[in-house]
Amino acid sequence: MAVDMTNLTIAQYRQRIEEMSVEDIQKNIEYYEQPGYNCSALVTADGVISPRTRILHEVLKDKVKRKEKGYTKIKRELTAIQWAKEGFVLNSDAVGEERYTNSRCLMKAVYFREYEVHEDKEAAKEFLKSKRMG
């Protein structure tokens, strides 16, 4: 397992993240969670080993609770059918992430982020029509 190291303590690191905007936190999370990035942990100056994005997610969640500026720009993740209902279709290079649809862990679905789709209302209608037929 690869790790990143910082010369900040856990409190200093959290403080630095809290000063970031919601959009910047989201960009960092997306960067650290992309398939090619292999550092899964962060080692701080006070010796704490933490999952790489845990603190980022915690601070983002707090900012959303406080409805801080930019919280409405939270990146959405929807299934292909949900995107089609809003007039979007998947990009040709869309990968998505398979996960459970609810907390009961009965069914799985593939969720796509905003950057994996583009707006095309006609193609979305065709996609929905084909899903109804088949």
C-alpha cells in the first residue's frame, strides 16, 4: 500500500482543508479517487494514519450541513436511466461506479458522475424508449 506523507498534524491538515472552497474539496476527492492514483492513506506529522479522502469527505459533509457557499454545486451521481430522464446521455468513455442502490444491499446499479455525461435530449428520449421496449 502506498501512502502520502505531510509535515502537518491532523488538526493543521483539517484546518487547511476547511479553508478550501467546496469546489476545490470536490476536485481533490475526485483526483484521489481516480483509478490511476494509488496512494490510499495519509500519514501526518503527529503519526496518524488516515484513509486518504476521509478528512476531505468529513469537511465537505460539514460544509454541506452549514450550507456554505457552493454547497449546491455538489457533484451528482446518477444511473444512466436517471440521467436520461433529465436529458443527458453517457459519454463514450464513461466508466461509472457500481454500488448498492440503498442501505439494504439488495441490488446494485452503476452510477455515473456529471463529467461522464453530456446533454442530448433526443438521444436521451431514444435511450428511454429502448429501455421501455426491451
